[in-house]
Amino acid sequence: MQPNFSHFDIAIIGGGLGGLTLAIQLAKQGRKVLLMEKESYPYHKVCGEYIAMESYDYLERCGIPLSAMNLPRIQKLQISAPNGNSFKHTLSPGGFGISRFTLDHLLAEQAKVEGVSLLENCRVDEVKFENNQFTIITQKGLFTADFAFGAYGKKSNLDVKLKRDFTLEKHQGAKNYIGVKYHIQYPHAEDLIALHNFEDGYCGISKVDNERWCLCYLTSAANLKANGSIAAMEENVLKKNPHLKHIWDNAKFLYQSPLTISQIRFEPKTQIENHLVLLGDAAGLITPLCGNGMSMSMQAAAIIASLLPDNIQQRATFERAYQKEWKKTFSLRIKAGRTFQSLFGSSQITNGVVASLKAMPILVNPLVKLTHGKNF
């Protein structure tokens, strides 16, 4: 839908799960909402595509009929070490699988139904805040809004424009990661998510919609550089784990080439930059190992929708309340994710951790609980 006016109550930058669900909720409240997305729906993105059950009811309230879609219900977890040693455990409450290609498109269509002005193929170049109002400069024109939200994902040129701390030169030595994703067909249990570790990385596999499985892995940029190419790294490093070797040797890969994303970092982030309120990965990135970033992004949207005032004179009160609630809800989960990340990387350490968890399975549930929340 093309906007027929240039001023909005709400401007949202980024049409992922957080941005889309926030747009739907605020439009339901009767607000004039502009949502800007740099891509065009539907499209694939690098993502593990396992969504924790805590967000199931919320998505249905947003208008997505999950219960009618016959999606895989994931209730078991398998973790393997680089040496192939592995264990399985019940995953409670677990999650469900759906591709971002499908889910984001459904949410985008629902946003239009709710009256959201959705601009696709619209890159945001700059956001300014002056005289208690936002000005958003985009490829498709200039817009103003009373409130603006950044839901633009793991990295953006906007972060540089905003001079966010983690983009500055003093932070350039931080470890960078890359993400790689395929959709495959492979005889893998429909109710199981598996996390297979390899030297300096880990790979997840779980079923999504349309009789396909998501295969997605994270590793360091240094690992890729040392091997020269993704194909060589998969052959020389990932396949040392016999579980991954079996997948690569027997699966039908449905992409001609993998989707990739680079320069992923897990440093702490702020939730507000010059009154631009941030959510999802833009506000703080949980490690993919914990498999809960999508639910966290949507829960942040739910928090914003519950706190956002009608009057811009209450902006400062709203910003303080959001920061307080965000930290209360997510800080422990993000810290736990960083801790788990540190335990998986070195083959020797990972082999030991997996062996310990296999010997003491009573530890698994408390660790999983640290990275998951309650229904919202």
C-alpha cells in the first residue's frame, strides 16, 4: 500500500517479525503506521526458523492462523560434539517450525489488511529527530512521524549513521561471525531440532513448512578466511562431525547457493538512540545457539504496544519504561546466550561440555529455561 500522506503517528524501520507484529498491533490501536522494508515479500533470510512456543498465541492474535497450517511441532533436542558424541533430550515447552519466507509474507499481508502503509524495496538512509518529531529520509521520499522504531535486524548502515557504540573504531577488533543457510530435504525427525557442533561453530537443522528442513550454521569469519570458500570450509571443517557429513552427503539441497550474512557480532547494544526506540536484533542479539531471537523480537513489540502513549509529551516516560521492561525481560537471556556461546567453539571444550551434559541430563532443562520465556 502506498501512503497517501507524509506524516504518520508511527514509523517502523525494518519489516522482520518485530517490525511487522508491532505494525499490526499499533494499527489495531487505531494509529497511522508506516512500515519500511528494504526487501520485497516474500523473500528468504538467514535464520534458524525454529520459533519457541512462547510466541505461538501472540502470532495467532496478530492474525496468523498457525493452528490451521499443520506446522511441525518440535519437542526434542539433539546436541552433538565435533567428535560425533551426541545426546537427545525432551525440549519443553519446545517450539514450531516455519520458514521466514512464509511467515514474514503472511504478516506483511495481514499488516496491509490492518491498514498499515507498507513500503517495500524502501531503504532508509537517515533518521533525524528535531522539534519532538522524526524525519525519515528514504529512497521513496521523506516522511515524518511522532514515534519511530528501529526493527532492522543484525546490522544496518543506520547504525553507523547513528554512531552507535559498537560501530566505532575502538570496537572493530571484536570477533565477527558469518551465518549460512540452506533449505534441504533430508530424512530427519519432524519433532527434533539438532545442534551439531564443529570447530569454531555450530549448525542447526529442523523442519519447517512445505516438506523442507532449515539447515543453518554460524561460524567465525576467520574460519571462512582460513578455508578460502564456504564449500571448502564445509568439506574441511563441518564434515569432521559425522552427523554433518551424513547430512551433506545425503541431503537434497534446494538452493543453488546458500544464503549468507556476515559481520555478525554479539556485543551489548542500547535500546534507544536519539529517541529512536529499538527492538529485536537492533536492540540486543541473542546467540543463535539459543534459538530464541525471533520470539524475543516479537515480545519486544508486544511490550512497546502495551506501553506506547498517545501523547508525544510522554515520550521520556515511555522510553524509561521500555528500557526497564526490556532489561527485565531479556538481559538474563542474552547474558546466558553469550555464556553458552563461549562453551561452544573449541573442539576440545565442546567435546567435554557435550560429554558432561550427556552424563548429567538433569542439567539440560535449567539451561534451556535460561534462554526461553513465558507465553506473552
